[in-house]
Amino acid sequence: MSHPGATPSDRHKVVIIGSGFGGLTAAKKLKRADVDVKLIAKTTHHLFQPLLYQVATGIISEGEIAPPTRLILRKQRNAQVLLGEVTHIDLEHQTVDSVLLGHTYRTPYDSLIVAAGAGQSYFGNDHFAEWAPGMKTIDDALELRGRILGAFEQAERSSDPVRRSKLLTFVVVGGGPTGVEMAGQIAELADDTLRGAFRHIDPTEAHVILVEGAGQLLPPMGPKLGKKAQNRLEKMGVEVQLNAMVTDVDRNGLVVKYQDGSTKRIEAACKVWSAGVSASPLGRDLAKQSGVELDRAGRVKVLPDLSIPGHPNVFVVGDMMAVDGVPGQAQGAIQGGKYAANIIKAELGGADPATREPFSYFDKGSMATVSKHSAVAKIGKLEFGGYIAWLAWLFLHLIYLVGFKTKIATLLSWATTFLARQRGQLTITEQQAFARTRLEQLEEIAAAVEGEKAAS
Amino acid sequence: MSHPGATPSDRHKVVIIGSGFGGLTAAKKLKRADVDVKLIAKTTHHLFQPLLYQVATGIISEGEIAPPTRLILRKQRNAQVLLGEVTHIDLEHQTVDSVLLGHTYRTPYDSLIVAAGAGQSYFGNDHFAEWAPGMKTIDDALELRGRILGAFEQAERSSDPVRRSKLLTFVVVGGGPTGVEMAGQIAELADDTLRGAFRHIDPTEAHVILVEGAGQLLPPMGPKLGKKAQNRLEKMGVEVQLNAMVTDVDRNGLVVKYQDGSTKRIEAACKVWSAGVSASPLGRDLAKQSGVELDRAGRVKVLPDLSIPGHPNVFVVGDMMAVDGVPGQAQGAIQGGKYAANIIKAELGGADPATREPFSYFDKGSMATVSKHSAVAKIGKLEFGGYIAWLAWLFLHLIYLVGFKTKIATLLSWATTFLARQRGQLTITEQQAFARTRLEQLEEIAAAVEGEKAAS
């Protein structure tokens, strides 16, 4: 193990794990502090996750929502960005181990901000992932773009009506904001963008089904907005199934169990999973060493100052932290990252750790788009939907997008999509166009390698 | 085998293989003809190949240069776009076989336009491809983007000066337009875009080497422009090696042989291959059945009317055709596609096949960009370089880009890159960030599959 990049320094060492909203905000807030910041992340970019569904459905390019973290922090001379997957935190020796391409690096810290986020959860059925990719990373979005568009391409060539119907059925599992947005966008893609582009199939006959376990869509937003979103989706032809649990997923479809105990199999080639999240396994690592508790989603039940018991210099923020009343959204992560950075700065300036103010979350509201010109929003007790909510959504998301060029480019992409009914990012790779399932690929590749070995 | 999508029709059936400049132009030219056009291609997009290097180096998104072919032809009701890899042409029975995901489809034709293009050639050393990807497809460009940016990321973490130097050495093999453009862009990426973004390495110390077998860069453009391009590249810090043949490529570098017989090994993690092309293997299929000759690059030595002996209804155009004086560039393909379509139209209107005018190529000139604000151009006997050539390049490429939105988006991307020294498309996937070589992946995957089999 080695520790490159470390110019010996007496400055307070802050290590941040993760380049999402929590980690990036914390790094930026430390800009003027007399510290050495090392931000270690397993992607090279900061992902603006709320717009990931637009990458998956061909509205914007990955570059617009995932600029390189090191370019965002380029001018912050006290911060270094390092690519690597953190595999272990040693609370006793205050070090973080990360791995990149077979090399393991050990990085010491004085203060640590753990903001490694959450992945998709399949509730113990990880083998579903093969057939129903999640919606958490750029990789996921590009994979789904390939699968969605690939299904239409295959249907155009198929002469078997049963297979064609399976290829033109899209099931989105999970009725949260991402699920609602994906269902709406796949429907728009089929009805508008692809209309008239095929000769053998009619893409507007594509069938989009949104399956949600609860009794309404967008549960945290309350029944009124849930119903609004549902009505809008149904108007677009999306079939919404509530109180419906997915019990099995395979190559050709999935099985749904309803409240009355009945089950139904849906034949569908393309499935999207946005039903649950599971916090980074680094939470378990922290729990083992500090005794801190985790909730069911693997989130760390932090102290009121977002630290963990016995380690006031270790903060957990963002999707990894479990704090009552804080949703797993950008705002919670941003505020958590800011809070941790401010504590570090204050205490370097002489503040007493015993007098930390507890973290308090300010709810700026939440929103979800359903289709172009239609969204639902909840700000405090105010609930509204439709065009006004959509304009608010547009405005807020543009403001939060990182960088000037990105804003103009994204506005242009949206104008094209919303006004001209075109999408500028429908490109899929050759590998995707001819993709079989990963398992089939694995088997084929394994056979090839065996063959090579035998031949050599 | 089946033949879906075929509504029985008495109309003349034109099958076009390939969605590049040749195939797409032919399809469009047949818009008002009383024919059924089926365009079969192995990508879903039309690729504007001259700008592929900008995708590889993060200036533009893949969507900007690779719009779906079926959307370009959406309103042309007599044309159907089909995804599939053509595996066989049966000249006797006038059918084309194509494969998509294990299904084989047979499509009959009355007229056939073969425009399947060319791939990268490694001159019999196909195993080089593993370590030095070509620059022919969107897959190639995204792969190279990942390798180029990934090399900087790895170097930032490496404490070994030898490994760091290897990671920061980039070798481009082949001094044609693509090689010149790639070398220039990697240098600009390192010197401008990434400047100041690292703490442990200085990206401006990256070493870019351009290796060309001939005695000058851009051989077809003549010594004057070749020297101009070379001077400009050298000013940017690119090392140009002429009369240099690559004799071996492996994971860690490559071996170059010079005119005097001496050889030298260059340690370099990231290699780009743009040294040669090899026409689609469908040429061999045609040769076997018709006796038509192929040239060394596998191109079909077509008759003066671009057809093959004994099959006046089968045309070969674009990078697959060997016609004296026609370079393997967009213009040759566009003019070939147009010519073939016009013959089909004329003869459907009663023209006599015996009176076909031979194909004649109109040379509109050629150009290559070296860096921002600098290009070289040759139009007829006129040769010029520098800023004026660059403006001409900018203007021409914007005109040829397909679609209004794409033009504005691309202009915006270029403005950002050329004026603000930023690149909007530097995103790489997680898979790429942690990519080992494909061979390593294969071995790992094979082991995993073995493990799964053993466990089940």
C-alpha cells in the first residue's frame, strides 16, 4: 500500500468519500478553510441524479448532468479529487482504503465525511438486477437507453405477435419520482419521438405499466398529488397498478402480487427498477467498528450532529444517513454536507465540539415531473400540480445544474424536446444494439475464454 | 428464417446495406421513386464520422453526430430501416441475410446497394486492437474517451514515476486526418481542458506521439500541407515520428521500426489506431459469387457504373468500393450513393441499362483540423492552412451535420470548447473508470461463470 499525492503537510486532513450532492457540497464549503481536502469517489463525475431519467430517455447527454468532479473543483487548490472505490474505513487508525485497478491506497484523515450514497435495492432479490436495471448511475441510464430503444428495434423486425407485444411492453417498478418520470418519458418517447419512425410496428401501441407497492404514487407527497400524477399518467396511456408487489422478475417478464393475494404475470422484455434504495455497504463497516445502528435500508443512524458514537470527527451525510424527517433527496445531502463542513471549519477556529448545534433540515419542498408541461410540487403545506409546477421544476433544475454551458445546452435540449418533439440523444452503441442479456454474454465469453485456453 | 415487415408489394425492391454516407444518401435519393426501400444496418444511427474524434476527446456528445437513421428517414414512407448485421448476400436468388439477436432474416431485392463501409485494419495483427482501439464507431470513440481520461485519473493516484510516465504517454498510430486530429485534440485536452485539475500530476506534461509510416503527415494532401500540419502539431508539443512502422503493440506500449532498420520501444498505456482501413467482409462474399476482384484493403473493384460483373442491379459504394481517384471519404460515398440511386430511378423510368454513364467523381477537396483555429485544406490545386482553413472546416461541417438542433447544439459545444476552453462531454462510465483490459475482464468473468456453475 502506498499513499501518493500526499505532500507532507501539517494542515488538518479532511477526507470526503463520494462526489454526490453531499460530498461535493462539503468539499466546496471547505474552500477557504486551512485544510487539505481529499475527495475519493468511484465515479469521475458529479452526477445530477434528478435528471438521470432524461439521459435514459434520450433528452440530454450524459455530459450535461455529469461533469468531471475535478473540473468543478479545479480552482479549489486545497482539494484533490481521487478516483477509487473505498473498501474500508479504519476508525481506530483514521485511514481510508480505496482501490483503483488492483492498486490499494491508504489515505489518513483527521476529519472524515462519508457521503458514499445509496444503490438500488432489490429487497434481497439481487438477481432481479440482471433483468430490471436500476436508475442510479450514468451506466444505468445508458444501459436503459439501449434496452428501451433496442426493444423497439427488435419489435420492428419480429413477425411473431406474441414476441412483439412482449418487446413493446415496458414495466417500471416503483412509483416514486424516478418511476413516475421514467413511465411518463417512455410513454412520450413512444407516442411523440418515435411516432411514424417504424413501418412494421406502431410505437404508439407500446404499453407502459407503472407498478407501485403502496396505495398511491409518490407516497411522501400525499394522496392529492399522488392522484394528480396518476391521472396525468393515465391520460398519457400509462397503466398504473397500485398495491402491487413484484415477486419475481426474469428475462421475459415479471410477476406481480396484489392486495387480495392474487398474482399476475406480465410479459415484458424491458423492465426498470426504481423501487428501493440500499445505502453504501460502508455503513456496515462503520457499524461494526463503532456500534452505530443501521436502519433497514442500511442507512447509518447518526447522532444529532451527523457524527457516529465515539467518533465526533466522522460524519455521515446524504443518502447514507438516517435522520428522521430528512428524505433521501438532493436537499438533505446538500444541507448535511454543508453542516459537516461548517462544524469542521468552526472547530478548527477554536469552537468547542461539546457545543455543536444539532443538524436541522430545512424542507425546501419536493417535486416530480410527469410529462412535458406537467409536474407536481409540494412546498411546506402548499401542494400544486400542472403547468405552474412544471415551470417551477424547470427553473429550479436549471439553477442547480452545475456550470454555465451546461445550463444553455440543457435548455436547448429541453426546448428541442418540448417544442419540436425531438430528442437529441437517442444514440446507442453497437454493443447495446446487439446486446443479449449479460448472463448470455457471460456464458458466451466464458466459452470463448475456455476455447482460447484450450487452443493455447 | 422469416421475412417480417414485408407487405406483399409489386413495387421494385431496393435493399441498401449500411447507414453511412453512401447508404443514407442512396435511400434519400429514392424518396420520390416508386420503390420499396429497406435499409439494413448494424447500427441504429447514421454516423457523421468526420467528427468522431470530437466525441472521443469530450467536445461533443455522441447524439450530436449519430442521430437515429430511422428518425432521419421517418417521413420517407417508402423506406424502412432495419437493425441487423448482414451476414450473406445471395446474388443468384437476390436475397440478403441479416442477423439480430439470434434471429436470421432473409430479405429479397430487385436492386441492391452495398454500402457496408470499412473497419479499422491492423494489417494482419488483429490482436493489436485489444491495446490500440480504432476510430471507426461510436463504441470506439466512447472507449477511447474512457481510456484517455482514465489514464490521467490513474496517473494522479500513482506514486511510481515510471508507471506515471507510461500513463501520461499517448501514442496515435497513423497520420491521416483522424490521426492528426486525435493527436492535436489529446494535446489540447491535456494542455487546456485539464490544466490545473490535478494535484499530483501536471497534465500539461502528457506526451503525445504521432507515428506515421510515410515520410509526411496527411499523405494524400501533399508535402506542403503535411508539413504545415506537422509544424502546427509540433508547436503544440506533439512528437511526430515519420517513416515509422509499428511492429508490435501490447498492454504497456508499442514497438516502432524506423527507415534505417532500427527499432524502439515506447512505453504508453493509451494507444489509438488510425493507420489503415479494411473494407467490410461482404466484399469477399460478392467476390466469391461474381468473380469481382478486391484490392488489398478488401475493397471491391467495381465496374465503371459501380456495379459488379454479371449483376448490373448490385452496386457497391462508399468505403467498400475501389475506384481510382476516389478517396475513402464522405464525398466519395455520398456521390456513389447518389449515382446508384439515380440509375435505379432512371431505369425504372425506362432508361436502357446499356447506356449507363460511368460514375465520375467530383473532388470537392479535403481538409483536416489540427487544433482549434487551425486546419489544412486542399481544394483542387488550391492548398491553404491556418485560420481561414479552419473557418472553412467549421462552416462546411456545420452545413453537413444532419438536423437543425444538432447544428445549434454542436455550435454551442464548439463555442464552449474553442472560446471557454471547456469540454462539455468528459463523462465516462463507472465501468470505464474501472476498466481493466478486455482480456482481464474476460478471464475474470469466465472464472465467475465457472464459479456460478460449480455452485449451482
